[in-house]
Amino acid sequence: MTRLRGMLAAAAVTLALAGGADRALAAEAEVAPPKHDWSFYGLFGTFERPALQRGYKVYKDVCSACHSMKFVAFRNLVDIGFTEAEAKALAEEYQVAGEPDEFGDPTTRPARLADAFPSPYANEQAARSANGGALPPDLSLITKARENGPDYVRALLVGYKDAPSGVAMAPGMNYNEYFPGHQIAMAAPLSEGIIEYADGTDASVEQMAEDVATFLHWAANPELERRHSMGFQTMIFLILLTILFWFVKQRVWRELDH
Amino acid sequence: MAGGPARQYNNRLVRWIEYRLPIFSAVEATIGRDMPTPKNLNYWWSLGSVLFLALIIQIATGIFLAMHYIPNGAMAFDSVEHIMRNVNHGWLLRYVHANGASLFFAAAYIHILRGMYYGSYKAPRELLWIIGVVILVIMMATAFMGYVLPWGQMSFWAATVITNLFSAIPWVGSEITTWLWGGFAVDSPTLQRFFSLHYLLPFVIFGVSLLHVWALHVHGPTNPMGISARSKQDTVPYHPYYTSKYMSVIGLALIILAFFVFYEPLFLSHADNFIAANPLQTPPNIVPEWYFLPFYAILRSVPDKLGGVILFGASIAILFLLPWLDTSRVRSARFRPTYRYFFWIFVLDVIVLGWVGAQHPEGTPLLIGRLATIYYFAHFIIILPFVGWFERPRPLPESISKPVLKSGAAATEAAE
């Protein structure tokens, strides 16, 4: 293993220093996802609570069948507008590993508020074997881990098409306009009528994609709203302070003949 | 740092301490009322204060981050997410620390360019300059190791690429690399030693910057005219004149930092670093942080690995020789009509190198990178000595307080 790693490292260094042979692949990836006007962009950007809750439903009913979200806990759901009782009820739908019982045998218990979202697979090997060898990435940070994350996620979910003629698809792969290399192991996850929103919003593929991208961006940046409001206060304070400093300087230097 | 006239302090406690440890007069003589400072310093001289602030911000936030961070290959990435999500204001600490590094380098580069423009490295301030370059080198090592700690894909592969550079050393290269790693690849032992050193080096920077300040105060700072202060009329006390002048620059620096921290915290980072380190998967393009890009471009402009490493080292080491490569006796570029243009071409060259550093090293970017690398070294080795020999500097003013020699200077020039 270590030897293999060493060899890989040497190969990577050669690539990094001498220029990538993977350039062709990178060039193919350059289909920019369309820009979307997100509510959380801008100096005062916030998340829309209904969109976050709808997005959570999409994640829970569709994505979570294959994708883990290990950095988000049930207690965090309170931040997107669920009551504590609702979050607790959502947690209790899941069984997680508990303490060993008095005989040392493993037990399970309902999930609690403090628990992170349980992973759909026991380990990486199980995840790969259930997905034709591909590993569904953890979604906690997905919008940060991709360039223009929210736009990319939204575009990817609506970007499934029939492969253009002349493109040889590998077995089990699906054609997606926005995926680097265009061949993605994940089949189109969203389709018309796959879920029904509680608030009566029409669950079109575009709507679901937008909602789940919003939810995933919240999951990656749970501090975003606090950050924006604190930023505003900090900027006002610092700008006033700097102006005062400048006046002090003017006052101090005024008497000097220079 | 000591010296200056003994002051009489009214406060008895201050007097008691001062008699045993003259720390108050030492501060007064460094950044206080007893530090005569040329009265014509412009805002470019404020970067030293900004750098001191940046160092303090990095140390202060870093200490708190270290309370929650776990330097272990299996836990580092998760512990950073723990800081971001569960530690009170952990996201603020981390974003200030990550963007603070960029503020630190931006200020350092402007500080260095100011020194180059105004000839601050010339006698008798060569050691002051050399100590500054030493600080830059330690800063680079510290920043590089800090970038490895989050243990994302870019962290891991940056560590792999940079540590592998040592393998270019003939005969003992691979042994040295193994020794640096603490194993046969970048792994937990590497991460742990990087964390240890990343915590240590800022305090070394702090110590060396005290030497820098000490050396600065032997002959005082240069000034935009590059002539020495002759009389009392040429100087003002550092406090309150420069303390007040530089505070607004510090305010401005904090505004810029706050803007990045609160509104664009990831503008300078790379998406791949939010994917946990994976030794079995190489990112498509391994790039360092923006402040290393010019040097990275120089490294990659050479087809031979050892050659690249040598040029990379030389591109920084040549700064040590700058006081002797510049043969002009006139300090300030204000009075050096030829050097002035070459200075700005050099700045442009470094910016071009920075752009090249972010591109795939092939085709046009590689060619531009090679030309820019050649120019980078030519600036120091050819242009600086020759310009110094052949340039005819403009006449220097008599003194700082009589710069209004405009009519006089014009008269001299007309007479010639």
C-alpha cells in the first residue's frame, strides 16, 4: 500500500510539474453551469425557509438513499425552521448503533437530535458495490467542493440528456451536460411527480433541483446568515473607525509645518 | 531599541519598573515620542505596522484553532468541519485565519516592493533587508504547512508536490524526502510534524521581526527622498505623528480583511480542498495559494526537476544579494529616471508569473512563463547593475525639509 502510494505520488508530482495528461478531460469539463439568482447571494443574502424545507424533503426522499451527509446533525434542522419536536420526530425515524447491551451484544436505538444524519451504507465498499463501482460522495460540503457549487448542483440535476450520437458511453454511465467528462454513474435522480411537496408547490424537476441545491448550500454553509449580518455590523464599525482615525491624523498633522 | 533621553514618569509604578527594566523608554524609543522619524514618510511606509497586526491576528486566531484541531490523517478534515459547525464562532476564527494569511502576504509583498522602489536595502540597511528576507522565507514555510493542515485534496497534494521537490537533490534526495515525511508517503506523521512546526514558526517570525525592528532603529527608516535626515527640522516624533497616520491604514486593512471573511471567505481558496485528502486520486490541476503562484511558475518553467528546484530557490535567494546587485548610490527611484521604469516592468513581470502559475504548464502559458522567468533573473543580475552604472540620476534635494527645491532643481537641470 505504501509502495503504491509512493508510486502514485511520484506520478502526480511528475504530472503537476510537467503538465497534465488529463488536460483533455479538463477541457471537456468546461461547460459552465447557468448562473442562477440565489436568495443567499449578496451582502444581505439569506436562505428562504420554505425552499430549505422542501430541499430537505428532496434530500431525505431521494438523495439520502445513496448519499451520506455526515457533518449535519438532526439538531441542525431547527435552523431551517423545524421545531425541536419536529426535528426529534424526524430523527426517530432512523435507527443508529447504540451502546452494547449488558451481554456485550450490539444494539440499535432511534436517532437523537445530537446524532449526525446516518449514512446509507456501512462503508465505502458497500457503497461502491451497490452503485456499480462508483462512490456517491458525501453531500455535507458538496456546494463548497465544486466551482460555483449551487449553480453546478442545480445544473447537474437538470442536465441529463440522451448522449449525442458519436459519444461512446461506458456501461452503466449516463450522459450529463455539466458533469466533467459528461459520463456520470448516477442515473437522473429527479423526475416529475417523484415527490409531493407539503406546501403545495409544484414539484417540477427544476423546482426540486433548485430547492435541493439551496438545502445543500445551507448544509455546506450553516453559518451563512449569521456571517452576513455580522459582516454588515463589522463593516459599518470598521468604516466609522477608519474615518475617525483619518480625522485624528488630520488633526495631529495640522499644526506641523510640512 | 534602548537609548534615548531618560524620561521622567509621573506614575510611581511606572517609575519603579522603569528603574529596574527600562521597558517604557524602550517602547518610546521604538514607536513613541523618542523615535525621530523623517517627516516625509508616505503611506507605503505603513505596511510594517499592518504586518505586525497581521502576525498578531494569525497567532491569536491560530491559538484558538489549535484548541479544536486534531493533527491526524484520519481526523484532521473532520476536526476542521467540527470547528466550522460546532465550535462557537469557529467559522469566524477559521475564515479570519485563512484570509489573514492572504492579508499577511499581500502586505509583505507591498512592503518589499516599497523597499525596492525606494532603495531601502542600500547601505547602511543591508542587514535590515536581509533579516526581512529571512522573515519572508519563514513566512512561506509557515503558510505552506498551514495550508496542509485542513487535509483536503489540495492540502495533501500540495504537501506531496512540495516535499517531493527535495527528492531532486542528487544521491540523498529520496532519503531526505522519506525523512521529511516520517514515512514512505505524505501521511499522518507528516501532518503531525507540519502542525508542530506551523505552531512554532510564527513565534520565530515574531523574534526575527524584533531583530528587524532593532536593525531598523539603528539608522531609522529611509524616506521617499532617500536622503538622510540632517536636522531636527527633518524629523517628527513617531508618536503621535506616525501612530496617527498609520492607524487609518490599519483600519483599511481590517476593512479589506473583514470583507473577505464575511462576504467572500472562499474567494482565494480552492474547491478541491473541501474534498477530504485521498492519496489514490490526484486533482486535475494542483495549484498553490495565490501568494506562491509566481514562484510556482518559475519552478515549472524548467523542464528538468532539479533545475526547476534550483531556480525556485534562487528566485528567493537572489533577494539576499539585492543590496549588492543594485550598483546605484541613489536610493529613491524618484531620482532614478531609468530604474523607475524597470521597477514597474519588474512588478508586471511578477504579476505575469503569478498568472502563469495558475495555468497548465504547456503551450503559450509555458512559453510566457519561461520568458518571464528569464526576465525575473535578468532584472537582478543584468538590469540592476547596469542601470546603476549608466543611469544619470536627477539631482538630490539638499534636505528633507527643503524639498521645495523644485525651482532650484529645475535651475540645476537647465544649467547642465
